[in-house]
Amino acid sequence: MNGLSEQAMDALEKRIPDLASGAFKQAYVRAMAHGSYVLEVLDGQLVESHPDGSHRVLKALPEPITVPAGSKRRARS
């Protein structure tokens, strides 16, 4: 066992969303700094964003599906 209490594990798990957000922002900045483009969703469209500030719309995306927390969904076969 790793010796962490349940309370300590809960505290660490609560930090995951903030850590993930920071990692995504860092990856975005690194890609732009190295002259690469990134794909992102802006105003419901899939967009290719370039370091010079230009954007190229690749595709309009469908409206997101709202799913209540705790519900289960099955893929169509």
C-alpha cells in the first residue's frame, strides 16, 4: 500500500481537473511557440489555429449532447 489516507487521496483527486487544464494550456502554448498549429473548438466549429493568429474553419460541429451525471448511454450498433 502507498500509505495515503482516504482523505489525502480525495484531496489529490480533486486537483486533477486543475492539473489537466494547466497541462492543456501548456501544450497549446508550446505548440504555438514551436510554429505548429493546433486544432480547437471555437463557437461550435473545429478550427485550425496558427501561431500568426490566423484561423481556418475545418468543420461545423453538431450541437453537444447534454447527458445527466450518473446516466448510462449505449453506443448504437
